[in-house]
Amino acid sequence: MSHLPRTTAAGVLLAAVLLGGCGPQRPETVDVSGRVTCDGRPLPKAGVVYFAPVEAAAGFPLRPGKGEFDAEGYFSATTWEEGDGLMPGRYKVAFDCWERPPTAEGPQPKNHVPDEYRDPAGSTVELTVPAGAKPLKFDCDLNKIVP
């Protein structure tokens, strides 16, 4: 009889133990959700909002987040797992809403987000997530932001 089933079972057991929470605990996140609009209307397609950390709250790591917004502009922020929120801290916020997914070949598709909101480094949009906050609502109308 082969030892493969025992080896496979041992590997599955080891993976279950390692993935089952024996590793370091993640810091608490704050639920952040909202809506992205432009002139009060949803963008023409679904897209992504990016949260680039600038400064962590005391005792928390710098960790980026993102949220995929739907055709109506609604999103829930994610740090590790879908919709788990953001680490407390200060973020620069950027957005993408492509006509179709970009590829390395051919012309780049149209992005429906104005240029000044696509790069976190140059974005004028910021969000501060306080430690211990209750669920946080972040609504952003791209053409109503004044630098």
C-alpha cells in the first residue's frame, strides 16, 4: 500500500493548522463604505477606489486598501478580505473607471476619471480613519472637490 494518502492527509492537516489562525492576529479595521459619483451621477462603468496610506494611527501598520465600486458607484473598502474595511490612519485616495480593462498591448482604453484623481501621490482627496471608529461613510463627488 502506498504512503501517498498519509502524506497527503498530513499536508492537508498542516495547511489547516497554519491557515486556521495560529499565525499573528491582524489589527482591527474600520468598516468604510460609500459612493463615488461625478457631478452627482454615477460614473459610466464600475471601477476601483484606491486608499494609499500616508500616516498610520498610533499602534497600527501602514496598509493600503481598495474598494471596487459598482455601476451605481457604491463600494466597501478592503484591506485583507472583501469588505473588511481599512486600518486607522490617513490616506490619499485615487480612482479608476476604465471603459474596458487596460492591456499591455494596443492603445489604452478611456478612463472616465479626471486625471487629477487617478494617482494617489497627486490626488487632493484624503480620508482619515480614526482608531475605534464606528462604520465610516465616505461619499466622494469627483467634480465637487476643490483642491
